[in-house]
Amino acid sequence: MLLDLNKVAPEDKKIELGDKKYIIPGQLPASVMLKVMRIQNDIGENPGDPDLIEQCMKIVHEVFQINQPDLAYEDFMKKVSFDQATLIIGFLYESPGVKEIEKKPEGEDNPQAAKSVS
């Protein structure tokens, strides 16, 4: 018997930020996922703590770097706000608050363009 975990792994996700699209793993390594869980818990207990917020931003950057290893932290910080970072974390795991955000299928940036695709 073989348990093929590749067949149950979620698809990668795409995030559009500014004029670029980034690929985020649908399934994070356990080490990164544990960091995400810890920082969410810590921020919940100490909202507004600037050190924790910076740690959160570094973890979100680490997620981006999995598929974009050349993305420098300084460049990332210029592109993403803290609010966007929290949305990214929610998007990774389909948190209830994120379901309110319209997620467009790839290639449907322009509704008319999407209609003309055969």
C-alpha cells in the first residue's frame, strides 16, 4: 500500500501585489506553519506590539521566498502593508474573513477579456 501525499496536497496559490504575481505554496512546510501559528497566537495576546508585527512580516516574507527566493525583505516591506500580510495568511488557509474578498480565477483580470478567451 502507498500513501501518496502528493495527490492530497493543495494547489499553489497566486497573489497579485502591485504589478507582480507571486506564487505561494498551497501547503507550507511544517516549520513555517508552526511559526505562523505561534505569531498569530502571540499577536492575539499582544495586539499592536511592534516587535510581534515585525516578526509576522518576516514570516510572511519567508512564505513568499519559498517560490521567490530572490525577493529581498526590504523590497517586500515596501510592497506589502501589515493589513495585506494578514489577508495573505488568511488566504493561505481560507479563513472565514477572507471569503468576503473576491478571488478571481487566473486570466480574469478583465471580465471582457475573460469572455473572449476560447
